Amino acid sequence: MKDEEFDKLLKKQMKSDTYIPEKIDKLFSDFGKNKIDDNHKVYKFRRYLKSVSIAACAMLVIFVGGCTYAHVNGTKTIISPILSKLGINSKYEENSTKFNDEVVSENVKIKLKDGAIDDTTLILGYEIEIANSNPDIWLEIIGEYEINGMNFEPVNSTVDKISDGEYVYYQVFDVSEIMIDNPENVYISSKISEIKEYTECENENSAYPVYGDSLKGEWNFDESISVKNLEENKKYEFNNPQKYEIAENVNVSVAEFIKGSYTNILKIKVDKTNYTGDDFEKYYKVLDDKNNEIAMYNEEQREYDDRVYNDRLVSEKIKENSKIKMEIYFKESGKKEFNKVITIPIDLSKAIEKIESKDEWKEYDGDDYGFKYNSNWKVTTNLGKDKLGENSIYLGALGIEIPSTTNSEYTSSIYVKTVNKDITLDEYAEERREINNSSESGGYNEIENAMLNLKNNEGYQIIYETFDGSEKYIYENVFIKGEGKIYDISFFGSDKEYNNLKSDIDKFINSFEIK
């Protein structure tokens, strides 16, 4: 049977109290005001890598909030302002795990001082000492980070100076889509390889730092930390979220709101699938119902070309059931000024809580690979002609049948095929694109693609949509690079089933491990 016939078959099948000196307390009360001199500046950075569940892993450099000011000079213990500006509440200081890891490299000492994790975020704090440093210098750290063996980048980072040559640095990671098997023992790896020095901002809107020297070394930290949910973490989404056009063929929508113990996250979906213009920059401001700014996110540059991705605004001031608004500012490459293109009202009281699957998960342990899957799914190995026909590309594949989540008689399917080809992921992805685009059943419309890092293996994801009459189906391909092999994972199901199963599909893909 030809692959287009197999396509039809698939469609058919699926029918601690702290003393604060008075002087410092006064400085705290002025925190954020623009009257403070340059000796107390804090520059804030954000780095974001799409969640490993559906994307990762190329770097996005973010500079946030212009030149922000704080006052913690002269003490190593009072850090509430820096955490507050980072969007972290006071519970962190009381409940974080204290570390005592110090590494000296290239005459620079970095100490991993504390950290905390809940079902939403991981927060890490460092102390950095640089001898004989310029008092005007500020720092940004660059490194590689792993959470349970999966690569991540910080969503948000911020630095503050406690004295000349001494800094406090904090990072926030989005872990809301990670499947954590053992919450009592979460493995954290932080491998810092570079410290970038910078001096000042160019202007308030763009907030580009002026980089100077780069200090390269090895500051590696390995720790375990326990998940501590101080209150119930919740995820919210909107039914049929409205899309807003911020430029021609660039649309945004509110994807998700996540409430955590230490902070909250608002995810904004950006779709530039059909955008043909120049590179662009944008930044967001979130305002409460009294027009107070409670969150900001600046996109400086993006070193990957994902056509669909999520931006993340982190702030504990974004509350459940609140009415807020978001301003979006946009600037195409070559333009000098940002323009406010839209103000979007967001009523979080209308968001619907997402109920996570309570199903048990099983482990599949094969010769070449293993994975975890929902106990309701049915796994069949070595699919033959009786199931697929004579010419299917999935002959010999492992098949997973997924019961309907919509009370439909039709199921969804996942196929895992080991392909003995020593080629790059890009080459294999193009081969699969040619097959899909040549389908006589109407073909597939590619709506999303992204690079992946899963269990220390390189991967690539393509998501298509296709139609059978008025019915829309989703076809997701994930290709994982092994030694001389490609592991081809394909999901096929209706769009309704796909939306309901997305969390479980992500968990399944994240758990996939080559032996």
C-alpha cells in the first residue's frame, strides 16, 4: 500500500526573619524609582529556550526592563529587591535549599548559593567574585544547564552588585512541562563557561548592553534538589483564544497562565508562519487594573527561526482571576524606534483550569530505546503488513494505539520507526517533507518546526495539519539522532484529540531515551 493510502487508513482508523537597617530599608522603599544614582544599578537579562517538550534548544537572548535600579550595596544577605524585580515572591528566601558549592576558575570565584523548585519553576542563585574588576562593570553568565538530563536555558536572569567585584546573580527556569519521576531528587547541572562584562544601556526601550571583555573558564555545579510545592500549582488556558495581529502575518495569543509557589508565568504564543518581512524585535508590558506595570519582557535577538514559539512573562504579580492588559511594542530590523502596536485585555477569570492526567505511566524497555507511556495506551511491536499494508514506511515499527479522549469511536496513533541511516536530522527531515508533500490525499500544511534536545540526544520536530473534508487532523513528526540511526516518531490524530493529548505526548517524547 502506498503512503497516501496509509494516510487514508490512519484517518479512517481514528474516527526567615531578616533585620533590615533603617538606611537600607529606606533604600528598599525607593526601589524602582529613577532617582537613584548609577552606583546601585541592576541590569536584568532574560534567556529563553522553548520547552523541551516541544522545542529547544537554540538560544534566545533577552534584555529586560531597560536600566532597572536597586539598593543592596554593602550586604550579602538582603536580596529581596533583586528577587522582587525578577518576579519571585518572598517565600523563596524562607524555603530555598542552601548550597555551598564554590568553584574558582581564571581568578573568578562562583558560588552556587541557593535554589528552589516547584512544579512550575526552578530558581538558582549565585555569588560571583572577580578580583580587581572595574567598578562600572556588570555581568552576564553564559552556560549549559540540565534538569534531569534535559537541556534548558533560563527564562529570566538578573544580576545585582553587592560591592565592587562582588555580585549576586539569579536565574529562573520554566519546568512546568517536565515529567519529574522522583520529586525528592531532581538532578541539577549548571556548567558556566563564560562571563560577559558590560557597562551600560543604550536606551530605555531597546536596553542593549555595551559588552566588553569576556572571561572564559569552567564553573561546574552538580546538585540535587527536592520539589517543594508551597501551594497547589495550577495551569489555565482559554477556549479558542483570540489571535491579535501585531504585524503582517505575525499573530499573538494568550496561550497559558501558570500559577506557582514562587512566581507565575504568562505564556504568549507567537505565530509567524507566513511572515516574509525582515527580522523584528518586540517587547511586552503587563499592567494591572490600576495601570501599574507588573511584568515586562524584551526580545533582543533570536538565533533560531521557529515560526511558532512561546514568549514567557514571569511575575508573581500576575494573579489568578485578575483583569490585566498587555501592551506590545514592535520594531522591524533597521528601524530606530519601537511602536506600540496593540493593547490586549486579558481577563484571567475566564481562563479554564487544565486538569492534568492522573493516569499511571508504564515503562517500555526495548533493545535500542525506551520510553514511558500512559497505561491506557496499547503498545504493539513490529507492525506488519496485516496492519499497515505492503509498502508502508512504518513496516516493522512499534505502534501505540491511543483511546479517544472525546468519546469518539476513533483512536489516535503513535509510530516509532528505527531508520538505519547515518545522515543529519536536517537531511532526514527533508526526506520526510518530500514524502508528506507528495501525498495524493491532499498533502500536509507544515505549521511548526523546532529543534529538540531530549535525554542528551539531538532531535527535530515538524507539525503538520491536514484535512479530510471538514475534519482537521494533526500529524506530528519527531526525529531523534542516534549513532548511525534516526528514530522516527509520528503521531496522527484529530486536532481535538491532539489538544487533549498534548501533555501526554510531550511527556512520552521527553521520556524517550536511546540506549
